[in-house]
Amino acid sequence: MRSLALNPCLAIALTTTLAAPVSAEDTRPPYQPISPEYGYRPDNEALQKAVDAQDRAAVREHGWRLWAGIMQPLESDPTWPLWLSWRTTFDAFEAKNPPPVTPHRGLPPAHATAGATPLPVSTGNVPNVNTPSPKYPVPTYVIDTFPNAVTKGDDGYSINDGLFFQSNGDIMIATESLSQGGYDAIRADELYLKDKLAALQAAGENVDLPLSYVSTKHMYWPVRADGLTPLPVWQNNLPDWFSGYAGYEVWNTLVAIDPSGSQGKSDVLVDYLYGLQTPEGANIPPQKRHARVVDLQNFYHHKVTQYDWDMFTEADKAIITAASLWLYDEPFKVGDYLATVAMHVVTKEIPSWSFQSVWWSPTPNHGKYAKDRPKDLKAEGPWDQYLLTDSYDFPVDGEGNLDIAVNPYIEGVIHPIATNCRNCHVRAGYPSSPSATPHTSYQNAACPGLLTLLTPDNACFEGIALSDFAWIIPDRAK
Ligand code: HEC
């Protein structure tokens, strides 16, 4: 194993030198890492031991700590979580960004081909990995108000990615962020360039990311300051085997978020989902459902100030405004809130990677996803109002399958329920374009099972430059 990322002193020194903005327009606050208090360690021996011992409770406990740790207040503005200071996918793949000041790490050795895993056991009934989702045409108000934040394509308008938020094409306001070590690895090895990935492929090499790599995917939900805001909540509304569209739009349980906290636990009727269309393009009328009122204090949340609004790019504003229009038919205003509904946190603390993901729940103490919350964990905010799933390098079940590990908000809008982080992320590599031969994808004829345990040396990855579990690399390289 290479040792560059393992020296904590070096890591701290690099963090300090690199805190300068990447470009003149960068308004991001100074970089703040997860505190080691929350158990985060690049080269995490304790975590490796827990995985070796198949100690599920210990890895889940670690997952809870990471999640709470990454949501802790940003020192320079404690109303935001610290990850707001992290570089995003958008930054990392902008070719014009300067390279980091770190020494070049050199390219990794090719993965050993010895000891190839046996062919995967199929799940028998394998659903299609992509489910047809409702369309969200960009509202005219957004196109008129933020003309530089939209791009017109053959299929209508789409919203560009902003500095803080990226367009998810639905109500969720997404951010994919990277630790400094993660950002630096992508910049230093020019993994943002397709040519570089093609060169790795030609040389029969894979990407090998440093142990300091952390990546996230966080979802905010717009919440108006005046009145109630509907939020569909996952209450196992669909069975595990359901292979059709499972996104939040079709869930039948709702809460109504109340920033005033005064309305108690009453039941209200709410209207939501404006301007949506079926996958075929027919208009979907707004939906009406009963919702239980819940206090905004039960969510990690942030009140958007005028200062924030000025800090956001036009695309950030367009993303947030489209979200509120689609959800409750009003443009988002300064003074309204962003509430955390879901988050993926992925780290390479161990070479086999750690995957954990959380989502908000009105019943956060029920079921298997509530298990193993560390009782001694003292963290700011309602970290215990969320449920957590995990996907570590554990053996498969009797049928050769991994457990389902899915975030109902994040994967629900595109994939069937029975998927697993690890199965899909190990497939990440170059080329992933269907026109290339060979190519990798979320599901291949040679490795169709969405819960099969796949390892990088599986035969179905032959000829592919794997990108070390990071889908953003092949997806975003230019
Ligand atoms: C069926 C495929 C699939 C599944 C299942 C899946 N992901 Fe992803 N994930 C992706 C793709 C594709 C992207 C890249 C999106 C982009 O380019 O912005 C991604 C992006 C991410 C990112 C941003 C950084 C990166 O590495 O690309 C994180 C973090 C992440 N996923 C975590 C998870 C976790 C945790 C789970 C399980 C709870 C999960 N994913 C399940 C396909 C999947």
C-alpha cells in the first residue's frame, strides 16, 4: 500500500496551504475537515479490524459517527454544516481550475489479476437498473429569472450546476463534495480528463485513490418560512422486490414541516408536486394528501440569509428556486430554509471502502436502520432523527447476494429498491459510454445482478480502467 496519504502531519500541512480559493469567483468558506473526534481516520486500523471480524455493529457505529461528524457546524459560519466548505464535483472536473500545490503522486500500479473471483451468483429475477422517472420541465419563471443558469437542449431546458449545488433534475437540492485529499487526487492525476482515463485503460491500469478520499452526496429540501412544507417520507411504502419506479413522488406517507413549531402534531391536507409530467410527457396534476405536522427542529436545517443568496451563483439560485416551484409552487425567498433529507458518505479509510447513507425519518427509532447509534456520541444537531444503511466488505448471504443498501430518496428516483452501493460503485470505470467496446455500466450482460458481490478483479471488468469506486470520475471527466 502506498503511504503518501497516511502521514497525518502532512495531511494537515496540505490542508492549510490549499485553503486558498480555486478561482477568483470562489466564495466558498475556508476548508474544514471532519474532526478525528468522530472516528474518521485515513488508514483506519480499527475499522479494518471491525470489517475483518465481520462486526456489523462496529462499522454501523462508525457510520453514525461519520454522519454526525460531517454535519457539525462550520467554524466560519456555524449555521452551515462543515461540508459546505468542501470542493464539489463541479469544481473538481472544471478543466480550468489550477492543479493543487501537492507533489504529483505518480500513477498507481496495475491491479493484480491473480486470484480472480468466481463468476457471480445471479439473483435469478434481475430488475432493470434504471427505472423511468417523472419529468420535471424547468419552470418558465426560472428560465426568465436566471437566463444564464439554464441550457437549452433537444429535450427542453436543463439547469446548470452551481458552485454549491448541482442540478438533480427534481426537488432535491444536491451537493456532491470531496475531502481535500479527494479533490487533490483528481486534480493532481488529471482524472478530470478523458484522455488521462483512456491512457490508463490503454496501459491496463486502474485508478487508485488515496486513503484521504471522502466523497458525499447530500440532499437539501426547500422549506418555506411561512406555512407548512410537504415532504414524502419513506415508511417501507413499497416491498423490496418492487422493481418499478420507487421515487418519493409515489410514496403515500407525508409529513408537513413547520418552522414555527407551534402547530403540534396535527394532521393537515397539503398540495404538492407542481408542473411534473409522466415519462411520456403527459401533465401530472398537483397531488393532495394528508400529512402529519413535524417541527423543523427535527431536521438539520439552514436559514438562507441575504449573505448566502449573494454567495450563491445564478445556477445555485435557479436550482433552489426550481425545487420550491416544483414542490409548493412558490419561488424560494431569502429567509426560507434548506432542510437535510438524505446524505451519502463514502470514505476510503480502508482499501475496501466504507459506504454509509442516511435519510430523515418520522420514526427514527424503529427498524434495523435505527440500530447501533453510539450512546456516547455528543454531536450538535438532530443526527439521531435519521436512519442509516451501510455497505462494507462483508460476506454475501446464502443466495450469494449482498444486503440491500439503498437510500430511498437518492436511489429511489432512478433505481429499483433492491440495489447496493458497493455492487454499483465497484463497476465505476472508463469507458462507460455504451458506444465503447468493452464498456462498464451499472448493469452489464456479463454481470447483471444488482446485489451480486463484485470485486475489481471480476471477469466482467476486463479491459476497463476501474476508477476505484468513484462514479464521478468516468461520469464527469471531459
Ligand atoms: C445503480 C448504481 C448506483 C447505486 C446503487 C449507488 N450509486 Fe452512488 N453514484 C452512482 C453514480 C452513477 C454516481 C455519479 C453521479 C454524478 O456523476 O454526479 C454516484 C455518485 C455517488 C457519490 C458521489 C461521489 C462518487 O463517488 O461518485 C457518492 C458519495 C455515492 N454515490 C454514494 C453511494 C452510496 C452510499 C450508495 C448506497 C446507499 C450508492 N451511492 C448507491 C451510482 C450508484
